[in-house]
Amino acid sequence: MPDYKPREVRQCLAGKLAAQETESRRHIFFNFYDSNGQFLVQTHISHGDAPIHIGLISQMAKQMGVRTADFRGVIECSVSRDDFMQRIARRPS
């Protein structure tokens, strides 16, 4: 399984998925909201250029309540934004 460049993951989360991005000293946080502005989930990546390996991708998917394959699919453009957001919204609370 491939590693992902932090830039492509960040562009996917903030760009394609329209997550609200905030930076702290150690991490970049991505907050997801529904169409009513209600908070759904959050994930984060570290600052830096180190590749994001599948283990971290799996942890991010778990934070968002989706399968790793779904998260990889959205990064690789085989899952649409609408499909991914529906999966986040359907996750158990």
C-alpha cells in the first residue's frame, strides 16, 4: 500500500472535503461540519514532509468513523466528496 504525501492529504481534507483547517504548534487539525454547521468529526496531521503511511491513514479514518478503504478512496479520487460526507454522517455516535 502506498504512502501519501502530506500535501496531497492536506489538499484532500481542506480542498476536496472542505474541512475547516486550523493549525497548532504541532498539528494541523481538520474539522468537518454538516450543512447546518453542526460539528461531525475531527482529524489531524503533523507539520512536516514525512510521508503518511497506511498506519496513520488507518488512524485518521478511525478518528473520522469511516473505513480505511473509504478514506484512501477519497484521497485517490475513487470516492466522491458527497459519498464520503454521507459515510461520516452515518457513522455511529
